[in-house]
Amino acid sequence: MFVFEHVSKVYPNGTIGLQNIDLHVADGEFVAVIGRSGAGKSTLIRAINKMHPITDGNLLVDDVSVNQLEGKALRKLRRKIGMIFQSFNLVTRTTVMRNVLTSFVPDLPLWRRVLGIFPSECKLKALEALDKVGILEKAYQRVDQLSGGQQQRVALARTLAQNPTLILADEPVAALDPVTARQVMDDFRRINEEMGITVIINIHHVELALEYAQRVIGIRKGTIVYDGPASKVDSSIMQAIYEEQIDESL
């Protein structure tokens, strides 16, 4: 689980990313973060693994203060946290298998990293991860031969191979067509339900957020204006998140 305690983030240019955020997410939750572009959704997600270090407050992951971590300790924490990006972040000129195997590189001896030689147990885990997202048959195809949805599944398999307890997804379906987006969201939900992995998704498709997530966090100008069940989101809450004037009664 992770906890934000009065967390704020101000970028070097003065832009406010987060303002005094208090938040608690328990193990096994499926949470969608929604809001306008620039509202602070990505900042919230990326603060959890210290991609965007916070300015004030305290951020705990499994009772460890993230803002105090550096070097080896930070890398160890990040091994437990998978990260999925909108742009997939794959090496497109090599195979699906090689991309998934990169998740094991930090744990390999130097000589294996230099030579690119992976032990058989890593290869088996990579194949198992591909099977979990339904693209095992693509293991030895080049990534640039795959569709966008298949590439995002490769990215998800690469994350699963590192055996995370938490997956952060920053606009994972923004570049996909509606049908493929739902297929990828199905993968996230299945992983959450069957494997018990906590999933936090920053998503601009509100209808997908309400359909797939158990809990929705609405953020506006770096402040949380709604935090509750997806089933309770109504027009007044949507207005609070997306309109220029926020109803202070919320």
C-alpha cells in the first residue's frame, strides 16, 4: 500500500503539480485517476516511484519513506513497482521476448548484462508473462510488426515479469482505438483480480475509468476534489473535476 501525507510538488519553473495531497491506497485496489490535462494526474502517479520527487510532505510505500530513498535503495523499491507508459517504451527493432527479458537485467551479474545472456529461468518467466497477457505466440516476432495494442501488452508482460506488487499506468490506452483500449483494460482488471496486484491508472477516458476501476480519484489543479467509489460518480462530481468553478461543498 502507499500513503501520501500532505504531499506537494512544485516544479523548478514554479508550476504547481500537487497541493497538500492526503491519500491512502490499500493493497489490491484498482484505482483510476481522472482530470483535465495538466491537472496533476501524471505527477501523482510518478511521485509514487520518485520519477517526480516531491517537494513537501511524506510519501510512504509499504511503510518506507520514498522521498528519503536514493541509489540502490530506490532501485530496490522500483523493482516492486511496475510502470506502464502511453508510448510503450519498447525497443521496436528486436523481438518481443528480448523486450520482456530486459526486466531481469538489473538482477543479473555484470557479465550476463554485457553479453546479453539470460538464464533459462528468466526465459521461462518471460514466456509465462506473455502468456498471462495473451500474446505468447508473438514471443519471437519483432515488436515493430505488432499492433499498438499488442505492443502495450508486451510492455505489460515486461512489467509482470519483474513480479511487482504495484503497477502504475500513465495513460496506457490513450494511443489505442476504443476496441483495443478495452482489451488492454481487460488485461489490467484480470491482473488485479487474479494476481492481487494493486493497479493505479491515470486515464483520460472517463467512461473506461468508471467501468473498470473500483475507486476513482478526481484531481484538479493539483488538488484531489473527489476520492470514492466509481459507482458514486455523478454529474456534480464530474463538474467539480472538469469545470472551471469547483463546488466547494464537495
